[in-house]
Amino acid sequence: MRAIWTGAIEFGLVNIPVKLFSAIDEKGLDLDMLDKKDLGHIKFKRINENTGKEVLWENIVKGYEIDGKYVVLTDQDFEKASPEKTKLIHLELFTQTAQIDVILFDRAYYIAPSKGGERAFNLLESALRKTSMAGVGTFVLRNKERPVVIRSAHNVLILHTLRFIHEIKDPSEFTIKNSSANKKELDMAAGLIKTLAGNFNINQFKDTYTEQLLKLIKAKATGKRLPAPSKKIERPTTDLIQQLQKSLELGVNKKGTQRKTPKKSAPKKSK
């Protein structure tokens, strides 16, 4: 696997040469865009708006507009802006990950030691695991500075890029106004949450939609008649108390069924 970034992690005077690898392998059906008329593939071209001609990737540069004129930037320019941040992750503080709001988390990457950095790398991973702490700092990835948090999980080091606070939209416009739950509704809602409480395990969640979509595609490919949807979405009653009451009953019954152990049949008497 090819590393997407090479550099070093630094905390105190300790410098650890490392490589960064994407921890995400997104799954999904590979759907192509086609022309409805003849199912021809749709292609996107990089067109020069002045000449109308296609431009090759090697002839494309990046530029920033100032007063109607573009300043063209090269790879060297991006590195010159802050040489240390393009090659160094300086951990400025250590904290509990619970202190970092989940809305700030962006992407996840695995970190591996470069040659000669194995001993220091193992020391950092062991220290983070022992203290249950995570290191926080910043670095530049793909020409953009990002806050990062580095933590130990499953005996490996994982780097999470974070978003700056100015990238998070102000939540005030989504605040619910002039609406408050009465005590009975709140108590029932809290009770419903308790009946559905449990330990989180990501393995419980499966991408069943993609599985069903693939079955549908294969059925269409063979000319089979597609089955009608088995479940209809019904609009619930507008009575909130009734919704909560029925939900509580369903939750209790479901939990009781899950906990119910089959009765052992009595041994048959020999004749």
C-alpha cells in the first residue's frame, strides 16, 4: 500500500519518522453515468473556457486570484509557505479524546513507522495506551493545514484529521425555539431510551441496502419480475403520548423476547 504522506511526529524532543495510510476503504456499488438514449458512457473533460479545447492534467496549474489577476502556485510554493508543517506533526498537548466534540472529526489514517523509527514509535503507542491519552497538533496534508488527534487503538496508532472551528456552521439557526416537552412526555421518552439502551458494537450494523440493491440489479439483468416492496411506510399518529406508549410496549416486549430463555423439556419417563 502506498503512503499518502511521509514525515515525522514530534513531542518534546522526540522525533519519530512515520508514514500515513488511509484507514478508510469505502464500499458501494460502482455505478456508471450513462446516456439515457443509448447507454453511452458520460465523460467529463477539462475544457479551457478561452479556447474550448481539452487540457491535459500535466498542463493544469493552481492559481489564486488577486485584483483580477492570477498568481500561479507550484508544489515548491506550497512547501515554502511552512516547510516544517508539510513534513512534521508537532504534538502540542495531550488530552482525553472525550474532550473533543465528535462533530470536529473528519478522516482517519493509520500511522506506521518509517525505517529507523520503530523504537520511538512503539514507545509513543505504548505511552498513549497506558495513559489513555491522545496527542493533538497540526500538520499540512494536500496543501491544507489540519488539526489532528493521534490515539492508540487496537495496538496501532490512528491519526484523525479534525476540522477548524470556523469550518463548523453555527448551530444556533437549528436551535428549536418555542417548544418544550411536558413532564409526562419527557419521562416516557427517557423510559423509551432506557429500554433501548445497550453497548455499541459497529459489527451489529450492516449495509443491507447495498445487498438488496444488488439483488434487484441481478433480477433486472435476468429479466425477472421484481417483487413488490414487502414493507409499507405508514404515517404515525400525531398523538405524541400514544406514539411513546406504543414504542415503550414494543421496546419492553422486544427486550423480553431477547432475554427469554427456552424452557428445558422434562425428561420422558421410561415405561
